[in-house]
Amino acid sequence: MDPIIVLVVLVVLITIGFPIFLALGLSGLVGLYMARGSLAFFFAPSSLFGQLNAFELIALPLFILMGNFLGATPVGSSLFTAAVRWLNWLRGSLAISSVGASAMFGAVSGVSLAGVAAVGSIAVPQMLARGYSRSLAAGAVVSAGALAMLIPPSVPFIIYGAVSSVSVADLFIGGIVPGIVLALALSLFIYIRVRLNPAEAPASEERFTWKQRFQSLANIWHAALLVVAVLGSIYSGLATPSEAAGIGAAGAFLIATVVFRSLSWKKFLSILATTARISGAILLIIGCAKIFGDYLNMVRVPQLLTEALTATGLPAWAILVAVMLLLILLGMIVDAVSLIVVTTPVLLPLITALGYDPLWFGIVMVLNLEIAVVTPPVGLNLYALRGVCPELSVEEIIRSALPFVAVQFLVLMLFVFFPGISLWLPGLM
């Protein structure tokens, strides 16, 4: 009965507008008090500090800082320009280029909102000006922006690693293949769609020489080299993810100041403030969610859930599909960070009891969250695109995203039913 009361407290606090970290912390504290009395006031601070006192979390603000520095440069528009010149021979090349540019920008930012803003502000107006349908233009950008969550360096992977104790480096490696597969699936969907309905994407009359194509790489090689240095140092074992994040932040600062000269003193202070605000908000959610999670563990909710579901006799794949559908539904009403830190302690014991790898679960969870950020009412990518493209309404952005959500779901099911695909690359390292 007590866990139900705690859950009701959590829902009520969120409903009346409490910040998610306060709702998690207070409801967890209520639960601890009911279970242990006044000792709850000792357990709660210990839980919060113990969760945040993790070396791997140092990477979180540093990768956010890296993305913000690069977001202050024309890298996003340069990536889109390069993709257009290399892919213009394809029907629907601007939309496909949006997917490619978003994937590459994800590799330098790790934050999907930044990708949607950087690519969308350039790609959508160009597509609309060249006769692309509004549905295709909006859907391609808003869905592809989510690739930043999966392609390393990925902020959600850092959070999942801190909560689950799975190696962040292994998660980064494991996200590469799913990220590439999802990007190719979205591109293939666009290509098939415009072939079936040519009116959605007029054929490009522009032609680029090989010289122009290679020239388009001039403004992106710095960022590409930085990504190689950051990820290469992690995969080779020369640096931990936290140390590599420091390298990435310093390199992004040099690119913004020395290469592009786009970082004024005022902009620099603004980036630091934004990074501190975002990082602080995420860390507060992680810490307070640990209080809530410790209460659930204290009253054995994860164990009871595992025992109840395994006792049903349902096959493992059916339970997994149910878990994925639950995460999709929760993702519609809870932000991605909160969803990771609240559900991982509850679901991970079930997943391991079914015989699955925690590394694999982290990968498919982030794949699932890619759907969450483009589904209403809390799909932040929808509102990010609306912010940079005011000519689009939120309603038509939502409608535009739905076909792409179906593609994302099919890719999610591919990795759910065939875990070996996502574990193949980490197994080689």
C-alpha cells in the first residue's frame, strides 16, 4: 500500500507543477519516512550525494559545454551544406541531407535539441523554398535531431551509465551501429516516400563538381577531427569518457575562438551560464531520482515486479515488448532524463533476470527515448523546431513526425528482437 501512496504523491506533485526533481525527491522522502521514520532524513542526503559522487558524471557538463561551444559556430549549417553537395544526386536530397547533417552534428553535441535547432534553422527554410512538402521538411528534421541521443558522445548514455554502473565507454561503442542503422532507415524512408510521391520533393536542378564537394568539407573538418580525437581516445583506452570530455570541451573552445572567431566575451559567458543551468538541472534530477529509487529498492518493488512478471509464464520477448511500449507511453509525459533515472533501477533487475545484457538494455532504452522526444505532449524536439521555424505550427510538426516515429519503432523492434546486432561492436573492442 505504501508504494501506491508514494506513487500518488509523485503524480500529484508533477500534476500541480512541481519541478520534476522536487517531485521525485519529496515523494521519495515521504516513502523513506513511512518505511524508516526519522532515519529518512539521513538516508535521503546520503542517497543524493552517493549518486552524484561519481567520476563518470564529470563528463556530463563537459560534453554539454562542448556542444554549446560548437553550437555557437556555423558548423551546423556547414554540415548541411556539405551533405547537400554530396547527396544532391538523390531524389529528396535536402531531406536526406538533414538526416546526415543531424547525425554528424549529434557526434559533436550529444544533445538532440541542439541538432534540431542548428540543422532545422537552415534546412527547413531551404526545403520549403525549393518546393518540398511541409510535412516532409518538418518530419525529417525533427526526427533526425533525435540521433544525437544515440550517436556518441551521448548525454543519455552518460546518465544511464551512472545509474546502472554500465561502462560509459561500452555504451558509446554500442550506440554506433544503432545510430547508423537508424540514420539509414530514416534516409531510406525519405527516398521511398519521394519516389512514390514525387510532388513532395522536386528533383534538384543543381549540380556540384567534385571540387565543390571537397571544398564543402573545409568548414567541418575541424569538428570531425575533434570527434575522432574524443572518441578515439576513449576507444583506444588512452582516456576515460570524463577525460575525453575535457579534451572535447577544450577543442570546441579553440574551434569557436580561433577557427571561426565566433565567440565573443558576452557569448562565452552566456554559454557557461547555459551549460551550468542545464547540467545543474540534470544532476538534480539524477540525485533526487536516487532518493526515489532507494525507497523502491527498500520496499523491494523491483524484485516484486520481476517475480510477478516471470511468474506469468510469458515468453521473454513478450515481456520486452510490453516494457518498450510502457517506456514509449511514459516518454510522452516524462522527459528523457527523468525516465532513465526513475525506470532503470526498477526495470534493470527484470531485464537481467530474463537473461539480457544491461549494456544492450541501455542501448534499446535510448533508442526508445528517441521516440519520446518527438511525441507529444512532452516531445521537446517538436517545440525546438517550432522555435527556429515559426512558419510551422506545432500541430503540423506533430503530424509530420508520426510516419518517422513508425520507422523509429521498427528500428527499435529490430534491436529488441536481435540483441546481438547492438552488442557486436562492443564485443570486438
